[in-house]
Amino acid sequence: MKTQKDKALPCRPYMLHSPIEEKLFEPHTIYIKRDDLLSPEFSGNKARKFYYYLQNDFPHIKKIVSYGSNQSNAMYSLSVLAKIKGWKFDYYVNHLPSYLGENPHGNFKHALDNGMTIHVGEDVSTAMIKKSILFIEEGGREENAEYGLKILADEIAIWKKEQGIEALNIFLPSGTGTTALYLQKNSSDCVYTTPCVGDVEYLKKQFLMLEENEKNHPFILVPSKKRHFGKLYRESYNIWLKLQDKMGIEFDLLYDPVGWLILLENPEIFQKPTLYIHQGGLIGNESMLARYQRKYD
Ligand SMILES: *Cc1c(COP(=O)(O)O)cnc(C)c1O
């Protein structure tokens, strides 16, 4: 164990606390929970989801194994976790474009820099059976995520009280839905979300895998039209620019544009003070911006 220690990042108190800012996005006033500011390395909702592993000791674990897309924010955050813990990190992808293999950038590059070993087109199921392995589902969809997300819910409750706000509407876009689900489960306010990966049925199934009691499920706003996850849309890029221009905040390019477009289609939510959760993911913008530039120049 000692020999692994010098490989680890310096031990820092990774406090889970981020500010809430009041912003104007005409004609709405909105509060933004700046989880993108948690820490540059371990930021956004992945910091919350993986906080359990950061805070506890796992003496028998030597390696993290996970799988998913080749530019995933979860992949990058797991590479940071592995580095902090002095663990190895094996990540399985179905496919690696030759362009990315030859020119690593974005989350993929930063995860490689943190020591990630990439497996392309191999079967992950044979790798996960060993006792010394911590296996993390794609996107961090797992029950231990509740630990850090309860802290988020508690932080919001304390802030609400300080502000004298009686009832709040909370909104955040979903991938696996893990963040929205555990936030709703631990909050007395109404959590609204919308699916960015898959459709409403997919998101409901994701919720049910983690929580059978539907009373604890967030309220799903139905997208007005079908969008494909990771695909580039001019309206997504435009609203991303507008958000930055009007609020001075850089949002993520994968989930947030869809989130904001759907939120703005449901203005009745703003009848109560509304809190938008910024879930980080900004390192992923490197590769998304490069793709937007190649497409629209
Ligand atoms: C991972 C991620 C999401 C999706 O989180 P889930 O818990 O899977 O719903 C949303 N936004 C950003 C920026 C993310 O990195």
C-alpha cells in the first residue's frame, strides 16, 4: 500500500459545498447551484455520486472497472478517484474512433493522463468478478450515489431556510437519472427533470432500478421532440451561447442545452422560486466544442 501512496494526488479535504447564485434569464429569475465549482478535478454531480468512495476506506480494492462512452464525464471522474486512491482504472468502450485514438482530447485525454487503461471491444463482464475490483455501472448508476446526493439535498434545504423560501422547484437534466432520483428522495421540494439519454420510458426504468417507491421519483417533463444523445443541434449550441452571454456561466454542452430548452417550454415551473442544478461536465466541452466547430465552422 505504501508504494502506491506516492502515486496518489496530495490529500485534500474534498468538501462537498458549492454556492447558489441568483441570476436573471429574461424573463425569469433563477437560482443556480454551482456544483461545477466544487473542485476542478472532481466536479459536478460525479463528485456527489462518487463521494462515498472518496470518503470511505476500501483496503481490499486495487482497481476500478467501469464501461461506457469514450468521452464520458463519469469516466474522467473515476480516473480522478482512482488516482486519489492509488487504484488502477480499467475502462471498457465498445468503440474508439481512430481520430480520438490518434488525437486524444477532452475527457478521454485527461482520463488517460490520470493513468486510465482503455479496453476497446472487450467483454467487461469477465473483468469484474475479482474481489479486489470495484465495479461501477455506466454513468455511476448505483445505490452508493445516494450518500453524496443526500448532502446536496441537505445543502439546498439549509440555503432555502436562510433565504426564507417556503417552497422551491428544482430542475436538472438527466442521463441515468441517478442524481435527480436521489435528490428527490432526500428533498421536500419538487424535483423536475427531463431525459437527455433515451426517452421518458427509459428514464422511468432507470428510476425503478434504484427506487421502487414511485413517490420518491422526480417529475419528468416530456421533451417536445426527439433529440439524440450526443448529436449536435444548432438550437443547443445557440442556447448554450445565450446562457453564457446572459448569466456569465459556462454550462455543459451535452445535457444542459436540452435541459434548458425543456425547462423554458414549461414556464409554470417558475411560479415558485426555481433552482437549476449545474452538474459540471465542463472538461467534456473541449471535445463537444471541437465537434461543433468541425460541423458548423
Ligand atoms: C453525468 C451528467 C449528467 C447526468 O447525470 P445522471 O445522474 O446520470 O442523470 C448530467 N449533466 C452532466 C453535466 C453530467 O456530467
